[in-house]
Amino acid sequence: MGKMKGALTKPSTTNERQSLHWTFWFGVSFFVLVIVSILGSAYVLLHRLQQDEAAPLTHIVIDGHNPYTQRAEVLKAIDAVNLNNFFNVDVNQVQQHLATLPWVYSVSVRKQWPNELKIYLVDQTPVAIWNGDFILNQYGQTFQADQQKLKSPLPQLFGPGGSEQLALKNYQQMDKLLSYGQLSISELILSERFAWQLTLTNGVILNLGREDRFARVQRFLDVFQEIKKTEPANQTIDTIDLRYDTGLAVAWKPINNKQRV
């Protein structure tokens, strides 16, 4: 039998390529269309939310350690900031306004969805009055604020400009030393020549000079009770001059009914 011969034809690849080509670009176009639709919808939604009548900021929460700064002062400080819309509130602007309040040491501000502004305030820690007009914090930094808000009287420190930290450090060290004799400092003066003078809460004035101030305070503590025993009638210690290598000089004053104990 004879073998039948026939022409074998290959499948056309042109149509397949065209089909794949159009399928790919259709998919890409559809994907791009979806992305554009999502972005457009998000833009419209965001634009609507940014209108003042939408997404109002209705709660202000104040937290932290702020015994001197009152809520009314906080609200007044940020009164000029537009708080009508949650998305439009500039937390940096709010923070800048609050940092100007006299008692504020540090402040942080953040928004919490959907309608809350959180403010964390830390007030200054006052430890002394500086040159009568300023207040010193625990780091020896000066600030000005209403001294009538102070919870208790503070020691008065006086000294040249720029000596705040030196004066505070020495006050703290000498006051701690005096506490062993149940005494404390109400006033410290550091002169332009860096000589030290202390006034104690009992009214006694100590002239320490420029050198060996801690040794001189200790010398005073060693003899104070003995000096008290020698007080003349109707008189009390006014000033003790310790500006000597050894020894000291005592000045007396009349006792009055208003003398400090």
C-alpha cells in the first residue's frame, strides 16, 4: 500500500501574539484605571474631610506635670490656632504657642484620630530666686514667671550675670553641709569679686570670702553652739566673719521681737 502524503501545517502564531499583546495592554490599562480611580476617590474624600465643617477637633486633653500652668492659660495660648479641622491642625504651631507660656519647661503635642488633640506639658521646677527678678530651675537656668504662684518661699541668690549655675551649685552644697547643724540658707550673695556671703534662716550672716568656703562653713558649725552660749544679755549674733586662716570674728545686734528663730 502506498503511503499517503499530506502537507502538515504549523499553527499560526501571529494571531496568538496579537491576542497576548492586547490582553497584556488591556490588563495594564485596567490596572492603571483602578489606581487612578482609587487616588481620585481618596483625593475627593480627603478634600471633603479637610473642609472646616468636616472632621472637627472637639477634644483637647492636657496631661503631664504642670502644677503652675492652668488649663485656661493653655487654651488662651492656642486660641489663635485654627482647631476647626482635625487634618488641618498644625501641631508644631500649637507647640510653639505653648512653649511661650512662662512656667512651661517642655511641651509635646500630637493628634489622635478622630477628634482629639493631646498636649503633654512639663512645668519648670523652681528652686531659687535669682537677683530678685528671675527664678532658677534645678539646672540653674533662669526664667521669668509670676512668683506669687510659688508653693513655698525659695532661697534668694544674687550674683553676677552668667554665674547662675555656680551660685546654685554652691548653695546646694553649703546648704547640705549646714543641714547637719539643723541650719539652712535663706540668702546667698556672690560678689563681683566672687566672695561668698550667706544669710541663714535664723538671721545669722556668714562672711566666707573667696577661698576655702566649705572649710569655713565647717569651722562655723564646729563653734556655733559655743558662740550661742556666750551671747550678751538682750543681744544675738548678727555677723560671723570667717575670712581668717584660723578663728573668726563675731558681731552682735540687739534682740527684737521680730527676730527669726
